[in-house]
Amino acid sequence: MNLFSKDKEIIFKIVNGILLIWFIAAVILTANSIIEYVVREPIPTYQEFRETEFKNYPEEKGNKMTEAEVRKMYEQSYQGRDSYSLRFMFTSLANVFIVGGAILVINKTPKEKVSKIIYIKPEE
């Protein structure tokens, strides 16, 4: 399969160039999403969350958060984290297959049609 042969029309060369760049980007995104899913950031414990990230939220006068609100904020911060990364990984894999399939379909060489039907007569 030659993407940029001299006998192809200019429009096919342009489309092949765009699809090739798209395919390379899709492969890079897929590799990145797989690495991100496999090597996850550790989820901090509730105590670590309280000590580090919760200090970034300033308390206004008379508007202190209760312990239940802090716990709810902790749970919402990390809820669904794995499902989003898994969904992105599958979406990027589908993107690789679709673009790769488009490149193959556009650049397939037509095979000669086989018009001969071979009939072998059984021996008696």
C-alpha cells in the first residue's frame, strides 16, 4: 500500500496526508490514555485530603464547613475517576481503528475478479 504514489490523484494524496497525521495523533493519545489508566495517581486518604487540599479553601467569617460537608467534598473529588479514564481509553482506541480502517479502505488495491469456476467432477 503506497499512500503517496505518483499515479494517485492530488485529492487522495491530501486525504492520505490528513488521515496519516490523524492516525499518528490517535496512536499517541491511545498510548497516553493506556499509560494513564495503568499507572494511576494514588488517591489520598481522607486525613491527607483534610491536611493538604482542604487548606486551600479559605474559611469565611461564620461560614465554617461541617465534617459531613468536608467528607462529601472528598468523595466527590475522586468519584468516577477510573470510569472517565477507561472511557477515554476506549474512545481513543475506537478512533485508531476507525482512522486506520479508513486509510486501508481508501488505499486498497483492486484485486482481479476471479471469473473462473473450477468444477471437479467426482470419480466414479
